[in-house]
Amino acid sequence: MEAIEDVVIIGAGIAGLAAALGLHRKGVRSLVLESSESLRAAGFGLLTWTNAWRALDTLGVGDSLRQSHVRLQGLTATSATSGARTSNLSFVARGKIGEHEVRCLRRNILLEALEKELPLGTVRYSSKVAAIEEDGYFKLLHLADGSKLKTKVLIGCDGVNSVVAKWLGLQKPTFTGRSASRGFVEFPNGHGFKPEFMQCFGEGFRTGLLPCNERIVYWFFTWTSSEQEKEVEESATKMKQYMLSKLKHSKVPEEFIHVIETSELSNPVSAQLRYRWPFSLLWGNISKGNVCVAGDAFHPMTPDIGQGGCSALEDSIVLARCLSEAFLGELNGGAEGEYDKIKKGLEKYARERRWRSFQLIATAYVVGRIQESDGAIMGFLRDKCLSRTMAGLLLERADFDFGKL
């Protein structure tokens, strides 16, 4: 006989752990299935804007994360073509929903903080889902090890190549033609950078530096690769040489070059940037019956406005709120009545998140294309007219009220 769970979440990334913690705070138990043998805490930085900090505070982990990550005071943008400063943006201001807060979190510390708050046994490792079947009012999950389990609710937080998104019939994420490399550099005696988000773009690439604390700096480099350049992604050494060549043949500030030169050869990790065509979310199934998706399984987007992880945290609050209403409310009609309440709760979640996700994906895609353009006309318009507008969009998109838990 298969085990029966109230809620099963596939994937122990940011979305999965945050959704589980949100449900836990509301008194709803969940089981998180993770295919790897342990918490995949490897990774680099995550730019967390005001909306993310509201979610982290709601989940009860905000204060502990603040202790180890410096608060960023503003953003400076520089043209890679001319070397001129194109925009300055202060983060010391108030938005519509309160004071802005921006920090660069180390991804492993965030995941560990979320998992630590969950009850023991919530996350089950080495549990890869191979297939999903209907079983009356339940979903029957077949695991790769041959075991099975039933669940009243199935939540896919299993990333860009989501099994659950495929089951729902969502359009497969599309390659943008761009790639990204990211890394950390630790300066034992301190890096000396101001607490600012520094970025430089043009000439076919976008790069940035973000202090996490007094010793650690997170860097990123995104670019549009030609057929001849794709092979550099296969080697950390070639990738580093490629980035340095691009930077040295442009007019980026010397500190960008220095940080990447200081990075260990094994440090750069390259990945193709994918996104889900935003219009597909307007008519696609974000939820169906007792199944839904969250995080990158729902709205994969390019990193150009820093909202991928932030919006996943938003998802967790809205999903926990909508789903807990179904579980904790008055129940009539037995299994059928419970299924109907769950279905309505997930439909409510989908309605609340559909347009928001469309807006973020579309904004990130357009901003990224403009920033990386190496065309003369677009470069002129970007540096002279659009740079300040794009910088302002970062705060504007983060100034969002997704409600309480």
C-alpha cells in the first residue's frame, strides 16, 4: 500500500523549501522530495530586493540572514563602450510598500536557513520522481527507486526542466541565445568595495559586482555567444580567458577585471539562460486540479532584473496562504469536497501569480537585450536615455505587495 501525504513538493531549492516553510507556519505538513543526496547548497549569489526581504521576514528567517550580508546602498552603471557612468540609483528611499532593502545573499546560506526551520524529516533526499499518474482524487508518484506514494496536493518546484510543468502542459522554456557565468571571490583582508551594486554593460555583454559582506564579492558575466564561442562554456579555463578578453577590450573599470582575474579557475560556472515565453502563462495551466508549479518550474526568466529567486519567495507566501485556506477551513463532502477546496485554492494562487510572472519575465528579457546590445544606435540610446529608466525598473518591480501569509 502506498504512503499518503497531504502535500508533496518536488525540489528542495528556494521555491520548494520556502513553500514548505510557508505551509509549516500555517500548520500544514508537507513532504519535500529532492533528487540529490543532500541539500544542493552549491551555487553563488542571489540578489534579494525589497519583495524578497518581506517574504523572508514572513517566513521568519530574515533577521538571521541580515547578520551575514551587508545592505547595499545603491547602484552604479557604466558603459562598456565609453567608460562613462550612465546611471546612479540610491536604494536609500521608500517605495509604495515601505523602505527599500537590497542585499546579495549567498545561495547556500539561504537554503540552509530555510531547511533549518523545517521539522525533521520534511526533506527526503535521493528521491527522484520518474512519473506522475492520476489516482482518483490523489496523484500517484512513481519514484526512481521503485517506490510509490500518493498525495492530495502536488507542487512542482523542480526547476527549468520541471517534470510537473511538463505534466501540466506548460510550454517548454526557450533558450534566449545568451549564457551566464557567475562566481565568488573571497578577500581575506577585505575587498574595500563600497556597499553598492556595480554593473557595466554594452559591447555584447553585461557584468556586475556585488559585495555580500566585507570579505566576499559575487560577480556575474552574461553574454550572447556565437557558434564559434560556444565551446568556451565547456572549460573553466577557456571561460575565464574569454571573459577577461571581452573585459580588457572594452572600457570597463579595472576592478571588474581584477575580481575575475582573482577568481579560481574552477570557480566560473557557465549556464545557458532560458525563459518561458511570457504569453504562454496567460493561457497555460499554472495549476490543474490538485497540481501546481512555483519558482523556476513556473516562471523561468533571465537574471537581468534580479527577480528569479525573489519571485519564487513571493510564490511561496501566496501559495501557502491559498492552500492553507483549503486545508484548515471547514470541510464538507468527504474526499470530493476536500479535492474541490484544494482545486479552488490553487486556482486562486494561479490567478494572483499569473500577471505578476508575465510582467517579470517580459521586463527581464527586454532589459537584458537592451543592456547587452552592441549596436551603435541601441548603444547610444541605452547610454544616453535608457540606462536610468532600466535602473529605476529594478526598484519598481521589487516594490510589490503580495499580501501576508
